[in-house]
Amino acid sequence: MKLKPYEEGLIVNIALPDSKLFERVVSMGIFIGEKVTVAGKIPGGVIIKIKNKKFVVDKNIAEYIRVIKNG
Amino acid sequence: MDKIKIVLVGQPNVGKSSLLNALVGPKVVISNYPGTTVEVTKVQKTFDGIEMSFLDTPGIYSISDRSEEEKVTEKILFEEEIDGVIVVSDATALERSLYVLLQIMEADIPAVIALNFVEDARSKGIKIDCKRLEKALGISVIPINPITKKGIDDLLNSLLRIKDKKVKFRVEYDDHIEEAISQISSKLKETRLPKRFISVRILEGDEDFYKYLGDEKILDSIKKNLSEKHPKIDRDIAVTRYGIASLLAEEATQIVHTVRGEDIQEKVDRLLLHRSWGPVITMLILVITFGVLLYLGNLLQSILMDLTSNFLSFLHITGNSMPDIVLARSLTGLAAGISIALPYVFLFYLLLGLLEDMGILSRFIVNAERFFGKFGMPGKAFIPLALGLGCTVPATKATRVLSSKREQFYVASFLSFVPCSSRTAIIMGVVGFYGGIRLAFYVFLTLLMAALIWAFAIKKLYHVSREPLLLELPPYRKPLAGNILAKGWFRMKDFIYVVIPLLMVGGAVYGILDAYNITHMVVQPLSVITSWLGLPDVTIIPLTFGFLQKDLTGAMLVSVLGSNISSVLTPVQIYTFGVASAIGIPCINAFAMLIREFGFRRAVSLTTVSIGYGILFAGLLLRIIFIF
């Protein structure tokens, strides 16, 4: 599902077809079970916050990150 | 004397270079890893009678072979003879650092953890139990602070014994994967790297390790057997490793309290990453920065040129004899070189380093992404292109920020259209002075147009695949002066050794050719160019010899046409001259830097194609203008 800015969700799946890109995403700390907040949007991408780290993630990657809304 | 070789590994912005500074002081040697755009820092220090050399690798999150940074780190770790690794870790996100650590430990390389940002973590309510982590992993975990130098001696002491450390911790995968690992292990050739490690890398799809397999068909059959339980085994390996890293981190981390509410960092981000304010602020800061740099550059140039001519007349050098010409021209080249090196190299890199260390640069890159993305360039491209407004030579070198050679070359080709300060001087000093400021403005507009057409054409011809955007935004931090100064100084030193001698030689060569009247030899054979451009034949002299030293173009034009240019050339001719001399790789120095970065063949082709394109473009425009 899609999170609106400043909404919090939970990552339930990362379905990136490219395994090496998947490893990069995971090793950055974007992992299944992490709480994620959308901190803003830029054209072609989204700014997310996980724990106390912030990332800019391409739209083409973000669409493979499945989340459910918290609470 | 005993020697040990230590490699520093860690994610971007984890403080590796600050740690290196704290370990050995700012005596860094930065060099490019052969054949890549990746820079590797190497330093040495004697401690307790042992010669230690440290190798700083680029910031990475995992040792995969996806990016050039990762490939270089992989080569250094697994192909060079090293004694141990310092994994610089972030106490506020321990699991990420442990991921890389686990990859290193799989290769049986001894490691220590240097735990950075401990105070930061504490203020966020996070406490790391180092003893517990040490026990779990069987390696030293040392909290450090590069600013106060806390823990540095402990770290050095633990490195003394690193050679004898045996790696005890092992990542256990599930039974199917373990079976595949042992199957592959039994088929491997003997090497110094552990077989288990090679097998894991092979299963992860790292092709560099396939060479250890006697027969690659084995892999296919093993993967086929596994396909039911593990359709994507590489992914399952990464997940297992990250899971173990998370678990280890969680056991060692104690959340004392959680911080609520929006802090100052958030407030700054809301502004800098704002949809419209972000790009506006980015542009504003860049424009102000370059305004100041250009102003300083021009000021410095006029001061140095005055000094040079005063010095020459003081020595009674009038410029008639050959040694006089050589001396006078080389001194002018030296003055020009210094007035480029100081503002556009040293000050620029100081500012860039400041923005980078404060965490602002990454926000600028995100904002630039919107604009540059349209041209198939990543946001980072703004760094070399902005520097190109000062001087094409350091800008060519700055294309190294890009992540692949191909991308680097693509961005470098656009430096043909970014007027450096010397080209701006031609546009303002020749076109603006003799043809009016409006005409000069048209030249700038033409450059932009030429760049757009170039971008459109090249996108079709030269396929640039774009990596998807995936970038961490580091927290804002107080910058460290020592770090930034060392970087700025290093860049300038490098520039001084290459470019200033070339500028001096270029000027002197022109002086000699001019004195013997040899410059006129090109007029006849190249008249086809001038007639295509609708310019008097002699203008080919400033057009071609300007390549030796761009700053001389204006003076050369005056020397061939006389000082009353506006009565010899029509406004259209002045405009055409401006366009033809502004498009293309501008000078021999930029050409030399292109050779250094991309090799002779590519440098020659880019230089000829870009200059040819400029001439073609200017001539075509001329014909379009005459139609109307």
C-alpha cells in the first residue's frame, strides 16, 4: 500500500527482482519488519525514515517495498 | 621492522576519514584505484616499533560487486595481502556495520570494530554494550571519538596483535544452503581464501569468484537442485546475514529512553528538502558561491597579471628576444595558473568539503536530481558542472564523483558547453565589449541550446543506463576543519603539478610560434573553417592557438585584426567567433586532464568531436540567421 507523507508503516516485503540491488537495500537497513515513515517526496522518489536514518529511494525501488499501515 | 597492513571499511559518512586523521594526522596520500574512478587513501605510521599502513576504502554498505566502490573494496580485501580490517561502525545503527563485518569475517580476515558516534547514540537514548558484543563475535570492540581522540590508542594497541587473531564467529545458513556450500567447496581449486567463503560468494552470484570453480556447470546443477527450496538463493543469503547482524546488534543495544518530537535536524530538512524551497535554496547558495569564486578569481588574476608585467618591466624584459618571450609568456602562464588554482580548486574544494561534512551536500544532490535527471545525469553531476564554470580542468577531474566510467565520460562531455572563466572572459571581453552585452547574452543562450541538442543526440547514440536513486541522507553535523583543509590542499597540490607547467609551456610555445611568424601557417590550410564560419581567414589564429592558452584568445584576436575589432567584424561575425571559441573542450590543459582520466583515444575523440560540433553548430546557426 501507499503511505502518505508523515504516515508510519511496517515493511512486510521487499520484492525487488534484482538480487544485488536487494542486498544493497537490505544492507542499508531497509529491512522487513522495520518501521518506516515517509518524510517527504521528490520527483521520481520518496524520502523515508527508518529508525533514525533517512534515505532517498527511487520510485522504481520504492514500489517493490510493501508496507502495511501501523495501528 | 615489522609491518602490518590495515584496511578501513565502513558505510558512507561513518567517519572513516576523520578516524584516519586521528590515527595518523592529515598526511594523506589519495590515489585512484587503477582503472576506476574510485579514490583510495593510503597512509603510514610507526607505532610501538611497528610500521602500520592504513588503506581507506570508499564508503559502502555491503561488499557486493554492484558498484565500482564495492568492486574496489572487494579487490582490496580479497585479492591484496592484508593483515586486518577496522570496521568503522555507527553506534546509532549498529546492525548495518555488522553486515559488512560478517562478510569480512566469512573470508577469515581478522577485524576490530571501531565504534563511532557513541555520544550521538547516547543522546538518542541508545547504549551499546561493547563487552557483550566482543564476547558474541570474538573480536575487539573499541568505542572511539576521532575529535577528542578517545579510544585511538586502544585501537592502535589492538591492531598490534591483529595478525595472530583467529576468526571464530561464523554465519550459519539454513541446511539447504549449507549443503550447497559444502558441495561447491568440494569442487574448488586450492587458494589462500577459505573455501567456505568462496562458495558463499559463488552462490551469491559474484562472478569474480567463478574462476575458482573447475567447472561452471556444477553451479547450474546445484542451483537447479535448490530451486524449489531457494528460488533466489543470493537473496536468502543476504537476508540470513542481515538477520544475524540485527540479532547481534539487538542483543548488544540497550534502549535507555526514546526521543520524541521533532528536533532541529527535522526542521532544517523540512526546508532544504521542501518541494520548492529546496531547489531555490540550493540554486541560491550555488550562485552566490560561484559569484564569489569568479569575483575572487578575476581579482586575483588582475593582481597577478599586474605583478607579472611590473616584474617584467623591472627586469627590462621587453619581449623581443627569444629568452625574453619565453620568460614573459611562461610567467603569464604561471599567473593564470595560480589564479585558477586558488579559487577554483582550493577554495572550491574547501567549500565542497564543508558542505559534505555538514551533511548539506547530499540534500543539494537530491535537489539537483530533478534537473539533471532530465538529461540522464545523476544529481551528483552538478559538482563537476558547477566547477566547470570556474575551470574545465579541475572540473574534468571532479567527474570522479560519478559512479561509473561511462557516466563520468558522459558528464565530462557536457563540460564542452559550460563556459569556464576563460571562455566567459572571451564572451564578455570580446563579444560583450565589441558587440554589446546583448550579443554576449545570446552567446550564453546558444551554449545552452547546443548543450540541449547534444544531450538529445547523445542520449540516442550513447546509452547511459541510470542507476536507480538510492541515497542515505546523513545527519547534519559540525564540520572538522582539519579534514576539509587536508582535502583542499591535496587537490590543489595535484593541480599545481599538472596544470601550471602546461599553462607555462603553452604560453611559451605560442610566444615562440608567434615570434617566428609560424602562426600564420595555419591560415591557408584551415581557411575552409573560417569560410564556413563566415569569418576573415586570420581569425583562425586565435581560434586554433587559443587551445594552447585560452586566456590569450582575446589578445590574439586583437593582434591579428587590430584593436578596432568592431569596425572589422560585423556583429554577426563577432557572435559567431564567440560561439565557435566557446563550444568544445577548451584548451590543451583540459585535453591533458581528459587523457589522464579517460586515456588518449577517448580524450582525442571527445576533444575533436566537441570542437567540430562547435564549429558546425556556429556555422549552421549563421546560415539560419541569414535566412531570417
